[in-house]
Amino acid sequence: MESKLRLVVDTNIIVSGLMTTATPPAQLLDAVQSKKVVLLVSDEVVVEYLRVLEYPHIRKYKKITDEVIRDLTSLFVEETERIEVLSTTKKSKDPDDDKFLSLAVDGEADFLITGDKGDLLSLKEIEHIPIITARQAVEKLKL
């Protein structure tokens, strides 16, 4: 049995995947929901996902309803691999992004996926883990 790829997904990809359809972020979210890949999370990352989804400018999108957020909360709790992050990585220009880098390292991710061109993508990799865009991930995963 082929092992599933282990992904760390930045918040901007989760939000984009909810707001759009037939886009690379939406395809990645579908792959997580259909268990084609393993989404790695930490408590800190789940808190960020849910906090950002409550922003009024995000909630104004019709697709992001209370029911969608309940379903996502269930997904993040039950259908992901929760990693206890013990390392502290301080490599991003934005300290808020370091939690994704630490999660990728401690969770032994295959990829960290982001749309953050200025910070995370500019690093290209963290401890040999490629940092890639959603489009690159969809191509690599053949979604």
C-alpha cells in the first residue's frame, strides 16, 4: 500500500480553497477531505485556521457558513494528523509563519503548501522539505 503524502497547508490556501471552486487550493482541500493526502496540524495551526475563518471579510462569502466552519472543525480534529510541535523554527520574515515551518519539520511533511510569496515561498525549503504553491502541489500530487 502506497503511503499518503503528508502536507502542511498554510491558512491562505485553506481560505482560498473554501472561497473558490476548481482552483488548485480547492483541489487540495478536496484531496484532504477525500483522504488522498494527510493534512498535518498542530493546535496552534488549527486555532489560526478557525480564527481567520471568523474574520468578517472572510465570512461575507456565501460559501463560508456556520455549517461549513462546523464541518471544517470536525475535519481538523478528526481527519488530520495532529503533531505535537516541539521545535522552534525562526526562519520566516513573518514570525506568524514560523508555526507552519516548525509543523512541517516536526511532522516530517512531504511539502509545505502556501501562497505566501514574500515570506514562506521565498525560503524554497525548510530542512529539505519543499515549500511550494498550491498549483505546484496539484501537479506533483496529480490531482
